[in-house]
Amino acid sequence: MQLLGILLYPWMESSPGGRAVLAAFGVFVLGVALRVVRRSPWLTWLALILAIGVVALSGVHAITPHPALPVAISVLQSLFYFYATGSLIAYMLRDWVATTDELFAAGATFTLLAWAFAHAFAACEALQPGSFSALINPGGPRTWMELLYLSVAVLSSVGLSDILPVTGMARALVILESFAGVMYIALVVSRLIGLTMLGRDRTPPTQ
């Protein structure tokens, strides 16, 4: 669902109607992520509270917009996706046999972590306008797609992004995401690869 969103976001964020669809799509992704959390060993009630908070504040903002609401919504969304990321990591670390389920979970965890930091960037941009600059319209507000693009570039350690953090808090968030991306590959993905190779070594050869 999140990969599909990457293809749809550029078409949806350029018009008021598209932004409404974008918000609805975001709520739907929250529901899918909540279902994933329910199947993990972590507590479900906290994720449910965060999701309900996001939906409630989004509805209030749609009816009576307030400058503080985008900050609160982005913070709650970021916390929710961080929580979902942790729940999937706990799910993967619980098993000692790497199956196809764990391999899909590794990819889903990466996207959840990218969304978590993108929402953190959005909260920072809403709280301190001008926290992120770009080659095009450097002083203007950054779109969701720009912040998500920066998040994926930093998390994957590719670094190929024209979006730059220019304030102290923005740079601190980017530093944290860089560290999280490196540690995710080193600790979680490498463990799954090792378990996969161990499983192949235990499989007897076909006569």
C-alpha cells in the first residue's frame, strides 16, 4: 500500500480534491498498519490510541483548520509509524527461522520507518517553517512528496536528494534517520540473511 502511495502522491497533492484523497489514503494505510501491529507481540491499545488521535485531529482540521493541528497530526503519525516499525522488528526478532513472511516484513519495516521520519520532517517543517530547503523554490514550504523523498534517500544511505535540512532540528532528525538506516541494515537485515543462509545449510541436498 505504501509503495502504491508513492506512485499516487504526485498526482494527489497538487489540488484540494487530491489532497483530500491523499488524507483518506493516509487513514487507510494507518488501518492496514494497525492490522499488522495486532499480529505482532507488542501491545495493540497504544497503536489504536495513536491511530484514533490521527483520525480525530484530521477530521477536526478538515472542519475547522488551526495552525497547531498539522504539527500535532504529524507528530502522532510519526509516533504511530515508529511504533509499527518497532512491532515488526520485534516480530522478526522473535523467530529463529527466516521464512517468506519475515522477508516481506523486512521490506514493510523499511517503508514504515521511512514514513515515520517523513512525518517527523513534516512536523518540524510545520513547527519551524523553512527547516528544509530545495533547489526549486528554496524558501517555500516543502510538500509531502519532497519530505518522503528525502526520508527514503537518507534511510537507504543513498543521499541523492535535492532537499536539504537547514535548521538545527531538521539536521538532527536527518542524522537520527541516517543512524537508524545503517543500524537497521546491520542488525535486522543482516540477521535475516544469516538465518536464510543457515536454513539452506541445514536443508539436505536432493539425491
